[in-house]
Amino acid sequence: MIFRRPTVRALAAAVLLAPALHAQEFRPAATFIQVNDVYRIDAVEGGRVGGLGRVVTAAEAARRRTGVPVRVLHAGDFIAPSIESRYFAGLQMIDALNFLHARAPMIVVPGNHEFDERRPGMLAGAINASRFPWLAANVRLNTGDAGADRRLGTDTIIDAGGMRVGIFTLTFVDAPREYASVDTAYVAIAERQIRELESQGAEAIIGLTHLDLGQDQQIAALRATHPKLVWIAGGHEHFLIHHPLTDSTAAITKGDSNARRIWQVVLGRRGGAPAVRADSIVLDATVAVDPAYQRQVQAKWADSMRAKIPFFDQVIGRAATRMDASEEVVRNEESAWGNWLADVMRRAYPDIPADVGILNGGAIRIDDRIQGDIRWEHLARTFGFPTRVGLVWLRGRDLREAVLERGVSGGRGEGSFLQVSGMRFSYDRSRAPGQRVTSVDIRRGDAWEPLDDNRVYVVAVPDYLMGGGDTYTFHNRAVMSIPPGPDLRLMAFDALAAAYAAGQPISPAVEGRITERGAARP
């Protein structure tokens, strides 16, 4: 089951994750707050939604409400990418997590973005500054900092309200790093770690992972032969997910990015067997930011950011329409902000206007909604990485088969999902991968024309995709190409500033460029 849209208040009804034992009393032992994919120390949507300051408040509330010890599990992605991390090497996030750890003991598994930097200094510095443990059973570090390397553990057994709870950990790294050796035999490693935890007397076992949902499902199926495995606390997907516990599969939970919605999971016993009970909690404006966190962490780093960048809050444009650039939208459906950015890409080379522009949703990192004043901060937060634009000449057949089909080949929430310009297309996820795109039209002046399989189109492409990122294959499909050059952030700044100087707001809208056939709407 996937929860897509946040409600106004916390979901009050508990989701009982223990199968077939409802008549027996559930005896709680400990409460876990689960978060994942949190890239900012502050909140989003003008400070009204999400943020670690509200996670602190939720942890305190859980302790009062449940009457049992509270711990935090962080399922990865926190020190990168963000604009603050470019200036402070992720230490602002470690400061925030150290604060949370002091209120509720925390364990983290690194996510793929903890390995963004080609050099190991940022990761080693973050580990050394952390007061909480880092665990990843399938990773070995060789950063040149022996202390940091030793601090990356594998698994642990903790006392949770008198219950021995084993926690194993797994993550993935999406780009090779000389300082990190990664074993990708996830299921085999999970089973090995589970057996080890069982031998050490664990009464219940939790997997803390930063993996694709499909990989988590394979690991969850180990419950069929290891009944103490009850829960996978996962990351990497950026939207709320819950798969219930069954007799043969462990429960899986994942939260929204930037803690818009998180999980509170109570671990205990029912009839002598381990059981878990979960509530998804909406961290909106009805949940206060912890005052001490606001003073000691959020305000301090906000001041440091503005000291580094005096123009951080400078208005550089205006939007007459509301542009949803949240992770849930840019990775799953058409976004007005994504439309505007893809439009800008087509003008990267004024002498060679592109027929089509494509931008992977994972390149849009702001996870926010924009309307009215557009500040420099909005543009800086949009791009977590340099995004240079190149041109590729593709036949229509290859544009459909190698580009559009790749964009919709996976499940929901993948960063490979495309925002587009100069085209419109429809797709159906119920069909087999490679056969999901059902129609494609290309804009010609004021009219639409069906995609011509044999015609060659000029496509504006970000360097990440052009280089094979997200397994796109431009290199062996292109008729010809121009290497990436202009940076999209600078192009967007120029376009916004020019419109603002002329007194003209931008007004992009969702206009039917992408249509999912048979999509269920909540």
C-alpha cells in the first residue's frame, strides 16, 4: 500500500502489523521514530511542513504517549545534496542529528548520497563529528581516516524496553568510490546478518536499509524462514510507503523526504511473539518546531548560510502560478517548475534550438512549492548538482524507446522519471516495461504532430543522463551530439532575472505534457 498525499493531521488510526494474533493483548516495549531522505535542517513550504525540529517534537510526544523508551532510526540520505552541504560539508546536518540523538538515541545507515563526493573528506568528517552510530553491513571504508573507517559498523543488538532487538543494515552506492567497497549481494548479506543476530539471542529483528523498494521486498521475504524478522525501516523512495507484516513477509515502512510524514512504530510482544504497531504522522503546521532546536541549530546555521551568501534571500523573479516541485510530484508526474526548467533547456544553444527538452526529476532537489517571489534560495535549492546541458540528435524511434520508455520503466518515485518540453506523451504502468508509452506528440509551432520514428529530433539533455546516468543510453543511440556546456542553473537565473526586470512574472502550469493512463487519484 502506498500513501501519496498528506492529510491535514496525523493519521490517528494505528496500523496493526502483527498477523493473526489480534485477540491477544499487545504489550509495547519500545517506540521507534523512523525518518529517511532528510536533506535540510529547516522545514519546507515556508517552514510550515516537515523538518527535523518537528521530528524532535514528535519523539518527545511519542515518549509521553506510549510510556516506553523512544529511539530514532534514520534510513539514510542526509549529508548531501544541499546548498548548505556545499558550504559546510554536511556538518550542519550532523549538528541537527546530534541534537535529535540527545533527545532520542539514534542509529543511521548511510544512503547513496552520503557517497556523493569523489573524495572521502566530507564523509569521514561527518562520521567523526557524529555522536550517533553509523552502520552498514555491506560497506567497508578506506577513507584514509582510520578512526572514521572503524566507526562504520555492521549490525547491533540494543535493549528496547527489556527486549533484545537486533538491527542489521544495508545500503547502496550508485557511483563507484575508491574509498568505499560495497557488496551488492543484499539478500545474502541480510540473511547472514539475521542468522548472526539470532545466534546472539535477538528476540526481534529489524532491517535498517537504504535500498530500492524491490530489494527491500526480497529481504522482507526472509521472514518465511526467520520469523523474528518483523520490520524493514527503509529509505531511498521519497514518499510514504507501508507494506504490512504477514506470516511470510516483514513489514516495510518508508517516509516522505524532508520528514513531511514519518513513521512511529511501537515494537512489543503479542502472545510471546514479536509484533509491531505503526502510525504515520504528518508533520505540518499543527506540530510545533522544538524551541531549543530552533535556537541552537536552525537559527545558528541559517545565520551562517546568510553570512556566506548575503544574497540568499534576494528576489530574482516572480511566479504568477503555483509550481509544485515536491519530490512526490517531480518524480511521478508533470510539474509546472519542471516544465519551465525543461523549456529553458531548449534554449541552451541559441543558434540550435532544440525540438525537445528532457530533465530527470531526480535533478530537481528543492522538494518545495513555489509561488509569488522567487528567491535566489529557490534556484540554489533546485539544483543539488551542476546540471550542464548538451544536445543529442535522436531518431524518433530512439527517443521513444531509449528515452521515454526508460523514464517510465521503473516504479513510482524514481529519479529517472522525466520532466519534458516540446512534447507530450501518455503512458500506462500496467503494461510491461518497454511497452508503457502509448502515444507521443511533438510540438511544431502552434500544432502537435505524432512522433515520426524515422525523423531526427534535436534533444536538450542534462549531462548526467547524457553520460549514462540512471542507465540512459544516449551514447549508442545518438546520430550526433554536442557535449554539455551551459549550466541550467545559470540559464534559469538569466531567464528569471530578465523577466523580473521587465516586470513580467513567469506563469508555467501543468498542461498535459505527461498523462498516466489508468492512474488512481486519491
